[in-house]
Amino acid sequence: MAKEKKLVESITSMEEDFAQWYTDVVKKAELIDYTSVKGCMVIKPAGYALWENIQHELDKRFKETGVENVYLPLFIPESLLQKEKDHVEGFAPEVAWVTHGGLEPLQERLCVRPTSETLFCDFYANDIHSYRDLPKVYNQWCSVVRWEKTTRPFLRSREFLWQEGHTAHATAQEAEERTIQMLNLYADFCEEVLAIPVIRGKKTDKEKFAGAEATYTIEALMHDGKALQSGTSHNFGDGFAKAFEIQYADKDNTLKYVHQTSWGMSTRIIGGLIMVHGDDSGLVLPPRIAPVQAVVIPVRQKAEGVMEKAQEIRSALIQAGIRAKLDDTDKSPGWKFSEQEMRGIPVRIEMGPKDLEAGQAVVVRRDNREKTVVQIQEIAGKVQEILDTMQKDMLERARAHRDSHTYTAVTKEEFKKTADEKPGFIKAMWCGCRECEEAVKEEIGVTTRCMPFNQEKLSDTCVFCGKPAKTLVYWGKAY
Amino acid sequence: MAKEKKLVESITSMEEDFAQWYTDVVKKAELIDYTSVKGCMVIKPAGYALWENIQHELDKRFKETGVENVYLPLFIPESLLQKEKDHVEGFAPEVAWVTHGGLEPLQERLCVRPTSETLFCDFYANDIHSYRDLPKVYNQWCSVVRWEKTTRPFLRSREFLWQEGHTAHATAQEAEERTIQMLNLYADFCEEVLAIPVIRGKKTDKEKFAGAEATYTIEALMHDGKALQSGTSHNFGDGFAKAFEIQYADKDNTLKYVHQTSWGMSTRIIGGLIMVHGDDSGLVLPPRIAPVQAVVIPVRQKAEGVMEKAQEIRSALIQAGIRAKLDDTDKSPGWKFSEQEMRGIPVRIEMGPKDLEAGQAVVVRRDNREKTVVQIQEIAGKVQEILDTMQKDMLERARAHRDSHTYTAVTKEEFKKTADEKPGFIKAMWCGCRECEEAVKEEIGVTTRCMPFNQEKLSDTCVFCGKPAKTLVYWGKAY
């Protein structure tokens, strides 16, 4: 057992140092590697396969709502970026600038897109003429660049992969409906596929996207009690339309400005997946997103019939639509078990000569190590059942963890004490004023995560300043 | 009929001006739009859907050969780009340079990847230690940037989408086998899916990729007799491995250099698709790659029962796995026919009150306008048959066109005359010397497209210089 001990011991325990645990898991589960390009990462096959599954699921859900995919340029001319005042202020400090093409300096420098609102607006201004051209519900899958000072794998890097949807509508109401629709799509995806429960809500004015009228967000709680903004959906009203002159001739023959939205989810969510479900043995992947859902690990694989039966099992699983592999390398079974755990493969199927004799195999769940002895002839159905149960259990466990780390505070003292002592969400009332929000950050050390759609009234006054309360807020420390 | 005439008349005829015809089709079929970013395009939904289908098919074929997808950074530090001498010479003149991150100048400038050999080498140098780590068969889907002076939609733009595979192998033989395997994969994909016949062969030393030992290519002939390099596969030998110190400990415990390959196909192939199959009414898409394969167009759609039956037909087609749409807009049927033709939708299904009465519909092929009267109750099966036949016919027609525009030349006079008068491929013997190749370009106006795998011996001497011939070459004018 020396070897498998070594593999597990190679990661720091979560309790000891959560940040180091995270970095260790990302590296040992072979999701990511560092590169010679400061702040940029290599996404390795195991990490990229997760992103492919996320893309596949999201893209399917997008298209069911009428989204069409397009591709716009990587570069934004400086003059275009500057057209919307709030937007440029928000992004200009963190963009990368191209100043030379080939051997010659450019006449106008280009930034590498940090997000593509300005490009979509420029495109829509040419492409939209009449009410018949609306709505436009476009999306692109691409990478974007933001020149961050400190970076962490998946969570914050100078380049990351994402999708960005950009829509244009005839009315304000339609734009608002699309904004909420996409937020709910993200939330359902997180809960149903990633087993990550989220709080749906609205960002405060201070926290909203540069140039947006309203930003909606889904917020997830990580194992260490910190929050992760996991997807956002913005309603721009007609602000960008006015800056970029995007008008359409309505049925009544008058020119009107369009109303726009944008919404995005990125590889950041993989960081969330790791920090919500992982444990001290490594990654734990919900079955619905796992690139490999089951690995068959023969024990005493050279014994007569073992390997043949293991192959049969793998085939039966694949036949039933389960993403299954067989580990037939010459490593020890214990080492293979450790690897399966490190990589977060949802179940392993152990089978040796004795099992073979009894016509059975042992299915071991990654999340709780529960073992089930299963008759080989009914293995595919049983494994599918176990995967389904595991998927549900993981969501429930994450929800229970989130709920047991969600606190309420009515007084400033409670607020301070909870923030200091109990990592998690704090629900508390807020007066709605920006100065108060900033003072909370300064004094209490937490920020507004969102004003949840599900409002409650905990008290009549702001938890911090005592003025009349306007809204319930989820506060927390965030990644 | 005034309107549909207008739509067709809005494109220039091929005979009159092929280049203008191409630009018109790209624009009117709504594949692409120009942008404020010079030399960069917007790929619109109809264009991007083609790329998605290409990606889907290629990715599936890649994975069947063991390819794993990854993602490497967008940026390459200048020092990294310079590590392989030939490579930097080939690419440095046409890269875009990032010199500032946020508000500060960078210590070392970064180029936006024109291709990622250097990044993969840097990654492999860290990731490969032992023979157990080999082979690495990685691929990425991304965009790349080359600062072209003159650009054309799909064919040559400053940014384009592609996939780039990068592999590392223990032996030279394995690398060569992978190089050829991927070239054949591209060729099969072009012929089976895009209905584009290709010549498989090797590039001359002059035309090979910067840093490669050998470059293999597939060359297709466009409708106007010009050639399009449609996919390439490179064998690097151990040249990059030596420049980047990529070594592995072999079974015999000695350190050895890996052998590498790379291979790519890009959105350029969509340009090929247009120029091989298109006609004076617009795009013609082979059924296997068409985002919409069949469009149902009701005639007198307000007549009783017509729209209901049209919906039924659409459902039956979708049920059978055919990508079908119903055009139920209030445009005239003639206008809808023109649109279907412009967009290259493989078949349209016309159905009016009289057809309804007779329980039939008319299926019209896009490529040859052939009409088939089909019983509605067996429509899905019949449409599938027609699509299958059309796919085969399109490949055969393209092959016949290619063959009838492939000429041979034995003497310099023949060579010159053919090049001047007959657009197409010219097969002719070559001495293998670079000076001769350059003189042919200068004097005859054609370049070497490839030395085909299927060699023939047309004569003993070089068509140009009369020295002993080494190889048969396909010559042509290229995009």
C-alpha cells in the first residue's frame, strides 16, 4: 500500500490549507499545468474534457431557447472600446494591447477582447434595420483576456475560455425576460448537471457589469465557506444601443433603439466544481459531467478469465451509454484505486478471481466509498442506478453544506462576529446605499454577493447603518 | 417573380467574374460579414453552423484515432518563438505583437499565436519524461492570427478558426505514420463529407512548413481551375525536440529525443466548399455538411390543410433524423425558393392544395433542380434517398470537373501553353531542384501544389529544364 499512500499524501489536506489543497488537486488530477506564459495555463486532457462536457450541455440548452452561434474578431480597435463610457472605464485597465502587426506599428492599437459587447454592438448596428431582424440571439464560444495581477488555475487567469451570449430585442421587457431566462438556464445547469446549488439574485449597482443597467448572478458556496460567482446575465437596456446607434424601424415606421443583454459562463465553473465536491483524496466529479463515469479495475488481472470478464463489463457499460474505461495497465490495484479517487471518477468496479467465481463485482462510489456487490449480468443497470443516486446525493450534500453555512445577522455585532468566526453566506438586511456597502467591506470584511430573488424580511433596518432596510442581501467572502 | 429574380441577380455570374461571384455568395448566403476590425470577419450563424458541423465530424474522427483535446495559451513570448530558427523566420514577419498589459508595458513582448508548435514544445518539455508518457496525441480548437496584407472571406483573414494537432512519439517511424494517418483522415473527410475530391501528396522543400522535415498536403481544385491547399500534416522529425530539449528515458534507460508532428484544417475549407460546389444561384451544400438539409415550402399556405400537412412533413423528416425546417413566413413561395437556392439547402419540398389532394409533394434537388413527386406517407425515406444520391453525385461531379481540368505537359512549350490557356492542374515531371521551381513560377506562372502519392512517369526529363526528372508534380495557380 506504500504507493497509493504516496499519491494521496501528495495532496495537502483541506483543513490544513484549502488553497494549497486546491492547487495540489488541480495539478495531481492532471487538469492543468503552468506555462512559460505568465498567468496563462495549459488545460490538459482531463480538464479540457470537463470543459467539453460543459460546452455540450450548455450549448444544447442554449439552442433549445433559439440561440445561434457566431464568431466575432479577437481584436477590438481602441476607438470602438471607448464608445460606451462606463464600459471602457471598467475594462481598459486590464486589457492587453496589440501595437504591431508583423514588422509595422499599427495606426490604431487593438485590444485583445476582454468581452465582446462593443464588437457585437458594432456588428448589430450594421445588421439590424427593421423589427423583422429582431430578436438577435447570438452566442460565441471563445477565449478572452484580462490582465490580472494575481492568478489561480481556473479561478483567475489572464486568458480563460467562456461563452458570451449577446442579444438585441425590440422591447425592454423582452430584454429583461431573456436576461432572467439565461440566468435560470445557468442555475438549472449548475444544479442538474454539476450538482452545485446556487443562489439566484441581482448584483448591487456597485458590483454590476461595466455598462449594464442590471446584472443578475448565480452564487455558489465553496467547501471553505467562500462564495464563487458562477455565471452572470446582464440587461443593458438601450445604453449601448444609444452609444452605438443601433436602431430599427418598428412596425409603425418610427426608428427605435434596441434593448440588449449579455450573459456568460466560463472555465471558472470548473474551479467551483473542484471546491464544492472535492475531498482529501482528490477530485469528486458528479456523474453527469464526468468524462469517465466508471472505471473497471481488475484485481489479480493475470488470473484466468479476469481480464476477459473485465472487458465484458466495460463493453456492457458502454453499450448502456455509460462512459466507461478499463484500467488494464500493470500498476497495482491499490495504485489504480488511488488514481481513480484522485481523478474523481464517480465509480470504480473491482473484480478479481473470487468475484468472477461468484459471478459478481464490487461497485465503489467515489463520493462516500459505499460498496455494492452487484451480479455481473445486471451490472449496467445497477451502475446506472448508483450513478443516478450519486448525482442526487451530491447535490443534496452540497445543498446541506451550503445551508448549514448560511447564517443570518440582524445586528452589526452579530454581523461582525459571524463574518469573523463562521465562513459562509450571511443573510442580512441592507439600506441600499453604496457608502454603507463600502463600509461593510472595509469594517466587516464581506461583500454583497447578491440581492436574492427569494426575499425575506429579517428586520426593518440595515444590519450595518441602522437606516430603513430596502432589501435582503447575501454577504460573503468571494473568490 | 420580380422578387426572386432580384435575389439571384444580386450575385455576379461565375463566368463573368469568379472573385466577385464568390464575395457575393459569401455575403448573400449570410455566411460572413465585414467588421470595423480590418482584415477580420464576423462568421454569421449560417457560416458558423457549417464550421460546427465540420468540427463535429473531424473531432469524432480524431478521437477514434486516440486524439485528446487540450487548450494552450493564446500568447507566445518572443524568446519562445525564436527557439527554432526556421520556424521564427517563417512566422515572425506576420505575427501581431502584444506590448502592453493593462496600463503597463510588458517586459517581454508576446505574439498572438500564428500556430502553436513552440507552445506545445515548451509544454512537452515539462510533461514528457519517460517512454511511458508517449505518445502524446493532442489537439486544440482555437483561433490563430497572421497579419496578412490582403484578405478574403474564409480564404485569407488576419484571424481564422482552425484545429491544430501536435503529437510527440518515441520513434521517427511512428511520427511518420501519424503524419500520413492524419493526412488521410483529412482527405477522407473532404471526400466523404464535403464531397470535395483531393490530391494527396508531399510539398516540395520550398513549400513546406517552417521548421518541418516534410509537409504533406491535400489539394482541391476549385470551379475556376485554381487550387486550394485544404489541409496539411507535418513531420518535424526531432528538430523541434532538439531546439526545446524534449527528451524521454527509453526502456533501455537512455535519453532520446521525441519525434513530432502537427496537422491542421481551418475555416478556409469553407471557402473551398463554396468554390467547388456553388453555382450562379448561390451556395450548393453537400447534404452531409448542410446545417439544414431540407426545407418545406408550402404553396398557397393559407389554403385549408396546407400548413398542417407541411408541419407534418417537417416532423416526419426530423423524426427520421433529417435536419429539416419549415418556411412559414409570409414571403412568396418564389422568394422562398430563391432563398433556399442562395443558401444551398440541399432539397426543398414544395406542397400546395393540389399536392395535398393527391397526397403528394414535390422534392427539388438544389444541385441539378431535379424534381421528384413523392407520396407524403413515404416522404422521409424518399428524401433520405435523394439526399444520399445527391451527396454521391456531388462528389462525382466535382471529380469529373477536377479530372477534366487536369492536364499533362511534357515539353516546356506545352507547359507554358497549358498554363496560359487552361485553368486547372498540370501534371508534369520535375528535376527536384529549387532554382527550377522558382523559375517555373516566374516564367510559367504556376507553383508546385504537391508531389502526389500516386506517382506516374510522363517522361524522363524535367518539363522545364530538361535535366533528369525526379518526380511527378501537380502544378497550378493557387488561392
